[in-house]
Amino acid sequence: MDLDLTEEQQLLQKSVREFAEAEVKPHAKEIDETGRFPRDNFKKAAELGLTGIAVPENYGGAGMDHVSYAIVVEEISRVCASTGVILSVQNSLYCDPILRFGTEEQKQKFLVPFARGEKIGCYALTEPQAGSNAAALTTKAIRKSDTYVINGTKAWITNGGAADAAIVYVNTQPEKGEKGITALVVEKGTRGFAVGKEEKKLGINATACTELSFTDCEVPVGHRIGNEGEGYKVALSTLDGGRIGIAAQAAGIAQGAFEAALSYAQQRQAFGHPISDFQAIQFMLADMATEIDAARLLTRHAAWKQDSGARFTMEASIAKLFASEMSTRVTHKAIQIHGGYGYSREYPVERAYRDARITEIYEGTSEIQRLVIAAWVLKAY
């Protein structure tokens, strides 16, 4: 693995940072307060190829690698975690499984316009009573001739209130457990498909995170991704890539908070000196810089492993576990360096602290990551 970014990746990082500073950052505070989904920024991101980063050009994507994907999510999340995870879901949780498991016809219909950013997608796995235990789905689908009839409710679906289509994981044969789960694409406007309540959250407030409900919702068999009963495999392999996105998001949130704390420490005066002159502050800044760098390297290593074509489940879980918990620690220190001002919503570190916390929960809690890592460690040694 070459730790240096390629010239193309460096140019991408520079252009995405400029875009984030000019277009995303000015609206970050406002969309956090209002919860407004940033459709305009989504469209502008699409113009830069950021809605289908690792999707081949012939399917509407930018044709880049997954290291580039991690770079993009980190740079966007550095200024706005909501926009960062919206793009992460679009790329890794929606486009990626259709690219890998979809038929050619499905790719033309359900991938091309989404990779181009003309449409928005979401990933509907979690249910009110089925989070970490993804095999315990109660949303059911019964096959009737050439259609599936879906009944049930999904919860905590990022992009759910804005999506044009959802990959919905349903139980088609409950008696088979995880081998009875199937993945179906359900389009907005399908009879029996409704968007439920939008969640009021601690952070990432502009993600259109909603319930999705299905009442005798009929979906053609041709909308099935993979074979019947293979949905659990699709879901878990998709989460491997998604966890790299969340690790990158966590690193970006922490980087933004670190930069704000560093700038504040160099300007804030106490006892006749900038507070950056004091060893207590210096030690915090040193720890923050060290942890961010470690998380970034773990994330890019996992993305590199994905690009190599090898199994990267453990690497993705390691990156997500460390980066998410790191982000909480770093944003905590950023508030401490700001003192009372860090507790004020006038300063961005308060938002970063709230946004960081979810990275330890969604796309697999820290506890689930430890179970995944342990399973691989026990198998390897």
C-alpha cells in the first residue's frame, strides 16, 4: 500500500475542499438548525461526480476508486456531517449494491440516474425492533405471481424523506432466518409505500431520516436485487463499504473540530499569552492530531483493501470502530479548548460534538464492530 495520494487523488481532495468551503460550509449551521435537506448542494455535488464516485463511467459514475470515495466523504464532513453522510449513503449503501448485484436492466434503471445524482437513493434495513440484529426483520414480502406484496415498517432511514428509491430488505421466508431475507428496490410513488415521521435527532439534522412504511405494497419481481433469500448477504457486504464511509465521516468531523480548536487556541488570550502556549492545551492538540492521523490511515487502508478486490470486512470494522470513537474524543477536547464558547451554538465545535456521536451507532454500533473484529481475529490466529 502506497501511503501517498496519487496526483489525481490530490487534485480531487483540493477540488472537493474548495467546493466544501464555498458551497457546503456556508449552509451547514442553517441546515443543522432547520433540518432542511440540502438538495441544492446535492445537485452541485452531482455535477462534480460525487454521487457515484466509484461507479464506472458507463453507469453514470466518476469511475474513481474507494480511496477517492473516503477522501470525498472526509472533506465534505469536515464542514458538514449531514451532507457527508447523505453522499455516503448515496454512494456506498445505494449505488454500490446495485452495481455489484443488479442485472444490466436494473443498473440502467436504478443505478445510472442515481450515480449521476439525478435521483436520490436510500438503504432500508433497520426496523423499530431490529437494529443490530439485522436477521430479525419483521417486514415481510409474500410473492404472488410476478410481484411481491410488502407489509412492515423501516426506521432511522437516512435520506428516507428525500429518496426516489429505497433498497428494502424484507423477510420472504421467515422460517429460514437470515437465509429468508430478500432485497427489493421500491420506488417513490409506489402504491402502499409511504414516508413516515422524520426523526428529531441530537445531530446530523439535515439527513431526512425517517420511517418508511409499507402496506400491501406491490413490487415487481424484476425489482429484486440478487436471488430470493440472498438479501442478508447483500446487506452485510454493503455495510462493509458503508463502514468505510462512516469512518471517513468521523475523521472529517474530527478534522474540522481540530482546526477550529487550533485556530481558537492561537487567538484566545489568558494570563497575557495565547492559550496555545500552555502545555495543557498543547498536549490536547497533540493527542487530537495523532488520533485523527491514525483514523485516516486506517480508513484509507480499508478503502485500499476494498480496491484490491480482497475481503475487507475486518479492516472496515477496525476503521469505523477507531475513527468513530476517536471523533467523539477529539470533538470533546475541541469544546474543552474553547471553554464556555465551545458550549455555544455560535461556534462550530458544538455541532461537531453532536454530529460525532452518531458515528459510533449507525451502520453497526461500536459493540457490533468489536464482535466482527473478534470473529476475524479468532479465525485468523
